[in-house]
Amino acid sequence: SFNKIKMNLEIKGHVVIVTGGAKGIGESIVKGVAEEGGIPVIVNRPGPAGPALEKELSAQGADCLFIEAELAKVADCERVINTAVEKYGRIDALVNNAGKNDGVSLTKGSPEKFMKSLENNLLHYYTLAQLALPYLKKAKGSIVNISSKTAVTGQGGTSAYIAAKGAQLALTREWAVELINDSIRVNAILPAEVWTPLYENWINSLEDPEGTLKKITNQIPLEKRMTTSKEIADAALFLISARASHITGQHWYVDGGYTHLDRALGNINL
């Protein structure tokens, strides 16, 4: 019957590693994987958020696993992959998402701070992809790299983060080429203004949070609103799914037209 027809993403039983998986965009991706019957492996820094999410999903009947890690450390990346494989015997997808806009700028940074930021924001994208590769090859799996519109627009005051985000886009294309004969698909998502706990903290730290937020949302052409974490997650879920079986090397902008459409659209009544 037509009532039963839905887009089955065919990720049931698939093991999906999500870094920065306990909050914000990562949390939404983790929940989406669980809703589709997949097995999310939640990778996050120490703190209460990871265990709480694991407990919440387990209580709902989902199979999931939380692994605490500092991903700038290669040994922690190794432990993430080994722990996931020991428990589940497979890896079907890797969602590289963990990172933070840490404000290491050209004028106020230093070479040491710049390199430290790359360790925190970029190194683990490479390390985890390399370590997961034997399992992704077996599964003909996929990688999704969460980048940022700042990689293509610039932002000012955040050289190191932008360097990492730009590199993630370049690596997406490079890995798509290198892994093409293994049928491993590699794609990137570029969020712009997304409402997450980190974003909320930043807004609330300003002098006029409400006024600033209104100015920002007025510049977002589609519906003058922030993108939700779930909207980023939905794109990620589609890209790791069998429904995206011939999509690779792509940069997807999920941003309500923020990056490419004339922002004056937000203030025009057509």
C-alpha cells in the first residue's frame, strides 16, 4: 500500500562512527542513525554529554556505543577504531565532525597555536579515515566530512580553523579519487549558520544577543532562520545511505542559500 512507502535509507545494522557525536550537529546525526536502525558509535571528549546520550538511546532500544577520546592524539583515534571493531566487527561509515572555531588569527595567533589548531580540527579527519579504511573497503562504505562555509567565504580572525575547513574540502575530492576503485564514496557538507549549543553560548556571550541573532537570521535568504542541526543530519544520513550510491566527491551546502544567494533576498518582498 502507498501508506507504507517511505525512503528506506538501508543503513539498518550499519556501524557509523560520528566524531563530536554528543552535542549539536553530531548528536543529531547520531540520533538519525539510530532512528534508521543503524548503530551509531558516539565519539566525544570527556564530559557528561556522551554517556547521557548513550543511555538515552539505549533506553529507547537502540544499539549504540560511546567512546571517550581526545582526537588530536593518534593513540585515541586508534582506540576508537579498535573498540568499535572489537564490539561490532565492521565499520560502514565515518562522519568526521569534531572541531571548534578557536579564533587563531593571522594577527593574533602564532605558528605554535596554528599547528595546535590543525591538530584539533584537521589531523583526526585524516587519521580516522586511514585507520577505518580496511573496514570501509570491506563494506564499500562512505565518509562524510563536515566542513564549513567559512572555508570558501572566509570569516576573519580565524586562520587556523579556516585552513582546516578548506583542507577538509580538498581531502574530500582527493579521497573520492583515491578510493574510487574501492567503491568508497566521500562527500562533504558545508553548514553556515546552525543553531547548536556552541552557537548559543557564543550568542549569549555578546552584548546584545537578541539583536545580533536577528541581524544574522535576516541575512539567511530562505525563511530568515538558522539551519537546524537535524537539517544537517538529514543530509549526512542521505549521503552515507544506499540512496546516495552514485554521489561522491561532492560539497553540499546546507545553509538556506546563505553562501550563494544574494543575501539581500532576505529583505526583499517579491
